[in-house]
Amino acid sequence: MLAPANEKALKPLTMASLIDSIQRLGLYYHFELEIEEVLQQIYKNYVENSILSLNEDLHSLALLFRLLRQQGYHILPDIFKKFKDEQGNFKESLTNDVEGMLSLYEASHLRINGEDILDEALAFTTSHLKLVSTKLSPSFYAKVSNSLKRSLRKNLHRLVARHYISAYEEEPSHEKALLLFAKLDFNMLQKQHQKELGDISKYVVEKFGFGKKVAFRTE
């Protein structure tokens, strides 16, 4: 599903968007090898050749940065310098690109000590996303609101999947097969976890006698 026929066929943003959807839908563990292969090709073809930041917009760059860094690839946040003005601040025009702002917000959570530009990016995107969130469509508002409450970096995969499945279904360009796969996978894991929880509960009751009548002797 993920691997392109050849390296020339690799379109960074297209593949990155697909990987992002797969991860948010909780399906990443089905495609770990394919995801690594694609990101490796993107890193080799674009990052190592220093051509990643030439034409990409904010959303594309931030998404690629986050996916590569969380996968362990060495990528510097200097690629975001082109979005700053002459005073060294992030351009106010970026606030019109809510999708790009959200992607930069998520990317900034992978910062390490000393990366001032990502500290600035976090403060910039957080304040502006809070201002515009109420003006968004219901599905995109939910996406932004959930991210502001807890970023992908700090969230639980299954909680992300539960929220994102509904949001993804509202996207006009969503992949129907991927959406169906995500729903089936989520329901299957939920049933599996319920069974495991029932087994553990039964074990605890039998082991410690919870739920049984206990006779207390008074002196």
C-alpha cells in the first residue's frame, strides 16, 4: 500500500499525508516496515540533498519534519527559518494557514533543548490556534481542539484513533478502504481488550476472593 513503484514515483507530501493518516487511525503497526521504507527514501532523496525546504509550504514541511524526527532521523528545525520575517518573528500571514499552523504546532512538540525556533513555534501556534479554532468547520475544530488539549506526542494511540476516525470520515478526500480498515481494527482491538479485562478481573476475584462474603470475627 505504501511503497512506491520506484524512487522517482515518490511524492513526499502525498506519502507523508498517507503515513500521517495511517498513524492517526491507529493502523501504524500493520505497516511499520513500509512506513520506514518510505521515510528512508524521503530522507535520502530530499533531506540529505538539502532540497526539502525549497518549495514546500508550511504544512508540508512541518508534517515531514515531524514524521522524520519521530522516526529517529536527523533533521534540523532550520528549515522553518524561511517562514520568519526580517525581525526574526514568524510571519503573521501564516495565521491564515490553519492546517499549516496545526502541523507546525504538532512538530514543535518534538523539539529538544536549545532549539529556540521550535520553542517560538509552539508559543506562536498555540496562541493563534486558540483564537481561530471557534471559526472552523465542526470536524476541523474537533481536530484542532483535541490537539490543543493534548498533542500527538503526548497522547495515547487508541484515543487519537477514536477521535480521528470520525474526523477522517468527514474529509472529502478520505480513502474509503483505509477508513473501513480503521473501523474494523478499532472494534476488533476493543473487543480483544474487553475480553482481556474480563479475564484479568476474573483472575483477581479468584486470587484474592473479591466479591465473596467475608466473615469477620469479633472478640
